[in-house]
Amino acid sequence: MVFKLFSNAERYELAPEFGKLKELNFDNAEVWVDVDKKKVILYTDNGNFDINFNDYDELLWAITRVAKTVYVNDLNEAFNNAENDLTVNRRDPRLESDMGVIEKLLNEINKARDNLFNSVYKVMIKIGCLNEEEVKNIVNSDPEIKRAVKDGIKLYKELCWEKYGDEDPDYCYTSIPFADFVVYVIPEDKKIMIIVDIDEVGEVYKIVKTYDNAYDFLKTIDEYSNKVVDP
């Protein structure tokens, strides 16, 4: 059982949890997890490396810490890029409006950055959207989920009529929304969450499963990773 956890993780993001990396030379890596062998496999730009763990709890803890590090670094980079885009001097002097739009946006970016670094949170990893066959299996096996999807499609049609009904009534008759079943994992809680999302409507149902031990949790992630279409 092997599944991919991250793409393009940088060496400095992995090193704190994978001590062996101090001896290795690479820039970035794909991070795969081998559940049966209790190890992480790094496919890097300078060869492949195995990081072995003593038990599943230790492996899961390392995954959790790396996920948080990658999450924080990605968001911080996004904040910095957004800030740079807003302040770059395309004109001299820099253009603004009497509404102070740029200044307001910069303030919101700084608030979001402060909130990220000062909050206690649990990171969620998106595994992907379940394939069509698996979605059918879930919907057909649970009347409550089937009803939630049906109600979501009904609401989608109502919203469609409000938006396009007068201009293009045929579109609303024939339009069928996407119903995505998006799989997330929360390593810190050993929890798997499937969010049912309907186009233009949003979340209509949530399936949550919690596992008693790290092995069952990791094994289930591996099973789901073989049932998704866009990890």
C-alpha cells in the first residue's frame, strides 16, 4: 500500500521531521507513504530515498508535522506574492484610488498572515474527488446522502432560473450540476472527511469517519487514494 502525499515538497520543509535528510542532497521531492513497510519514500531531483519509522504513530506524527510546515510555507508565499503584486510600481508614482482599495487589501493580507501564525489549527490534506463508480456506490447505499444530493440539484436549478431563466430557459432545463465527493484527511485527529459539493450551491453533506489507530487510518487513506480522480 503506497500513496502520494505531496508533490514538490522542498528539502528544508522535510528536514525537521526526517533527520536523515541532513545527509542527502536534493532540492525538492514527491513524498510517498508505504503503509505496510512504515516508511516514507522520497522521489527527488537527485535520486530516491527511504525514510523508515519504528511504528505507525511515529509515521503519522511525521506526516502531520510536514503537512503543517508545507501548508504554512505555501500560504506565506501566497501572501508575499499577493503583497508584491499590489505594491509593484507599474506606474511612477504608484496608482491608487480615493477609496484606498490597495491599502485595504494590504491590511487584509496582513491580518490573514497574523491569524495564520497566531492560531491553533489542524491541517487538512485533500486527497481528491471520488471517481464516478465510488460516488454511485455511496449514494445508492445511503438514502440520506441520496436525498441531500437530490435537494442540492433542486437548489441548483432554482438558482439557475433566478440567474438565467429569462435569458435562456432551455439551459436551466438541461443543465446538470457536478456533484463532487471531495476526500480530505485530518492526520492529527486520524479523521477522514468526504464533503459533497454541488456546483453553485456548495456543501450539501459531510461524511466523517474517525479511526482508533494510525495503521487503520493510513490504510484507509491508501484505499481512498485509489478511488480519486484528481489528487
